[in-house]
Amino acid sequence: MGIEIERKFLVTGDAWRAAAHRVVAMAQGYLNDIDAVESGAQRASVRVRIEGDEAHLNLKSRELGHTRQEFDYVIPVADARAMLALCTGGLIDKRRHYVNHAGHLWEVDEFLGENAGLVVAEIELDSADEAFELPAWAGKQVTDSLRYYNLALAARPYSRWSEEERNAADIP
């Protein structure tokens, strides 16, 4: 079992693009929905992801915030395609850009399809209190805002958000 310690930020501008050293296309979906996880009926999200020529089955505990249990298993791509057809909600289509900044690897997710227009950067840390330098293109932190979680975006894509939701003041 792994522990994921992650911070998530909205991205401003395109300055990160020049620093990206790798890009991977990703398609992912969830075998359970956000209502089951949020109500406590299920205690983990169950994700299927195809990234490039690899596929993974992933489970994440339902804690909101920067620390969660995470289990990740490599599966055959053919199995992942079959599982994506079983997913609830919409599928997440995105390009993940890998950017090194000040000794840390940042993953910048550029969403496509129904989530087009949303760009989010994540950094994984070794401890919850690990110091890191924010790049100039990292905007508001949305780690504790459920609507930016991929599970939530599969159920209610960014294209369906109101302008008020996109600019909400409830983001810490």
C-alpha cells in the first residue's frame, strides 16, 4: 500500500509548456461514482486509466485533502479498454505534461473533451509538511476542493460549471 501526499493547483498562463519534458495522453474512467464515495457507501474510488501504452487499475481512499491511501496495479490495455466501457459517468480525456521545477516533478493535466479549458498542476510530496517552491504558473490551490478531483469531473465536467463555480471564493 502506498500513501499519496499531493497538492493540486489551478494553472495560470502557458509558461509551463516550455518547461515540459514529456507529454502522455490519458483516458480514464471510474467504476464507482462520486455519490457512493461521498455518502460513505464506498470508501475508495476505483479508477481505470490508459496512459500511453500502459494501463492501470487504481484505488484511492476517500479522504479529502492532501494525504490518501493509494493502490495501483498494472493491467493489460485490452482489459482496461473493456473496463472503461463499464465506467459510470463520463470519461476523462487529458494530456499530462511532466515539468521539473526547483527539485520537484510537477504533473500538469490539460483536460480535453467535456473538461476542456481546465488545467491543473499536481505535485507529489514525501511528507505532508515538505517544503516546495511554487512555480509562477501555479495559481490557486484546490487540493481541498472536491469539484477538481477527477472523480467529480467524470460526474460533472468543467463544461457544465457556471462562471461563478469556475471563480468560486471557497477555494482555500
